[in-house]
Amino acid sequence: MSLFSNLRSLFSARDFPLEDFHTEVVAQVLKEFPEFTKAWLLSLDAIQQDEFDSIGIQTQVELPRLDEHEHFTKSRPDIIIRCNGKLGQQIIIVESKVESPQGEQQLKRYADHLARLSSRNEVIGGALVFITKHFEIFEAPTLDQHEKKLCFRYKRWFHFYRELCAFKNSDALIQQLKLFMKNNQMSTESKFDLANILCLQNWHATKSLMDETLDEEVNSLGQEILETTGSPGRAIFQLRNWNRYVLGFYIGKERDIECLIGYWPEESAIWIGCMLYSNPNAKARDQVIVAFREWIKLNPALWEHDHFDDPQAFATIFRGKDISQFDKEKDQVRAIKDYFLEILEEVRCFRDATPDLPWTQAAPAEVGE
């Protein structure tokens, strides 16, 4: 176990996500070892020159809203690197994804910010680097060149790990980061291991079990309570893009409320349950969050919450448990289905308690349909 893993265990996953923790450790390595930073950026073909007077590293920088970002108050990329040399400055924006999904128009917004930052006279170029733990499907942003060399690069964290291993330095900070990345399965993706092969062999059976718990009774009850069509056929789309296998019910003209019920695979477990989301761009967001807060006060032992105070995040209330808690059930499918039905009845109670929310407004079709 690495020192960073031990430190990470002291924090709540909700208050200090793994992604943020990992970003801060990586940024410290980039600060302490500019030669490694240069080697890594060169391996990405993200910089034009390799002679720098200084390299500046910042994390979680809040960038003000641009005029073209009508529905967003600000943007906050994980890392901004500024390489200063004789020819000028190069700016690299790094966005990392370890477990969380991509934010709405996130890459496009960061590309716009990079183009704006690169328009200054002293800047000669830059790059937007998107780096993920898992393989991601996304739309690569178009970079406004502004007569400067700008590029987009997509890499996985195991590529970064390989660069760390190639950097001939035995410093304890680097060794602990490598161990931390190994502990969190960010060190290799070059072959199918036994677990991958078993997953593929059993995928159809596993999918059939999940579908049985979500189709018919659960889908029908969700449609009855929320007066909108569920999306059992879109569960595979959710898995591909958001790492969750769920039914989705969307309420309000701006998707003011999203109700997702199903499976969320995590690193060492599978969480099952229900999440109610508030879209950060919906006009009714403040009203929905007030209702969420009241519901949490009434049901603190059952429901949890997250992102109430982050205007750019999907505020959520959720209830669920680890799938292992159903191990002793003789009929696990029936038990899980009953659990989903139980939660949906609580969603009915939430709806009945909040008649002023935009429950009856039609939502637009799901993105990707």
C-alpha cells in the first residue's frame, strides 16, 4: 500500500474524490521535476520547443465564463501548465478523468479557453490534453488556431505511468506516485488479463440478469410515477458513455430532474440504487435543490446528497447499497427488483411532497437517440 493510498483513506470519497487527490499528487510531481514534465509533454507532441526558462503548474484554476458559454458560469480544468522559453510561452490545459464522467461540453469549453489564452502575443502555442483511466468515447473539440499552433491530445493514465517508469529518478515522491497508480489500476492496459476475459465470457448472462431486474415491473412503475417513458434500451448507451447500467427517466423541458435507477460499477464493488439529479443549466435548478434539501432532512438515514453547492455539477440525492448485500438471498434477481420497486415508491412520495416542481413538462429526447 502506498503512502498516498493510506492518506487517501483518511478522506471521505464524497468530500475529496480520488480524481482530485490524484490530480494534486501528479501536479506536485510535475512541479518538483520539470525535466519529467518536459519529457512527458514531448511524448504527447504537445509542445513546440524543449528549452524552457521556467515551468508553472496550477490546479483547479477557475476560468471566467466566455460569451459563447451562455449556460455556464465558469470552467475549472484540473491542471494548467505554462512553459516559458526564449521564443515565448506555451499553455497546456490538462483534464483528467479517473472515475467521474465528462461534464457537459467540457472539452469544447476548455478548447475555447485555450484559444482565448493563446491569443496573447507572448503565447506561441498550446495543447488541450484529455487523459483518462478508462477508455472514453467523446467528440474531439475543434481548436481555434488564432495563427498559433494548438492541438488536442487524448491519452490514458497508463501512458503517463510508463513515462514515470522511464524517467530515471528514484525520488520517493515519484516512487509513491507509481505505487499509488498501481494500487488504483492506472498502471497498465496493454493486455486482456484473466478478469477481463471472464468478464467478456459472462457478459451476456450478466446483462440478462440486470435487464431482468430493470424491465417490466420496475420500468412500468417508474413510468407510472414519473409520467414519462423509461429507457431500458438505452442502458447499454449509459454504460458505454457514463459507466453505469441504468433506466433513465427525464422530467421537465430542460431536464430539470433526472431519475436514474440501476447499476454503477465501481473499482472494487457494484453500487445499485437510484439517483435523482438536478441539471446545472435548468431554470428550475434552485427550486429542485430546495426540494432535495428538504427531502434529505426528512430522510437522513436513507438518502444521501452531493454537489448542492457546486453550480456546474449535477446536484444529486441518492439511495443505494453494495450488490454484495444481496449475496444471501435465494433469489437475488427478485430481491434486487423488489429493492428497486421500494426505492421508486419513495420517489413517488418525493413527487407527491413537491407538486410545484415541473413534473408534468415533457423532456427532450435523450442525447444520442
